[in-house]
Amino acid sequence: MNKDRADKFDEHLFRYLTTLRSLFDNQLVPNHHLSMHLKECLYLFGPVHAWWAFPFERFNGLLQHLNINNKS
């Protein structure tokens, strides 16, 4: 990941969110705000696959389905 790609990503994301706000009467959710910080994360940590938490979140989802107290 280089700075130019992170900047380009940020431009596209901003354009997407601006269009989304105009289409849906300013109805943005917290994840939209959080996504605006991704450029800084890309600068600091590099490509997303190096630091995303999806595998851990997926494992937490699997753990929720385990029967650990002998109840159905």
C-alpha cells in the first residue's frame, strides 16, 4: 500500500459517502464515520489484510453457537 493508493481510496470513499447522504437524506451510521479514518490506518499499518480482525470476529461467532452449559 502506498500513499497515492490510500489517497485515491479516501477520495472515492468521500465521494461515495457524499452521494449516499444526498440520496438518503443525511442518514449515515457510525460505520460510515469510522470508514473516514481508514486512510490514516492504511498509512500507519499498511494493507488491510495485515491487520483486519475478521478472522477473530468469525471465530467469536462460531463460539457463540457452542453448547457449554448443557442446555439446548
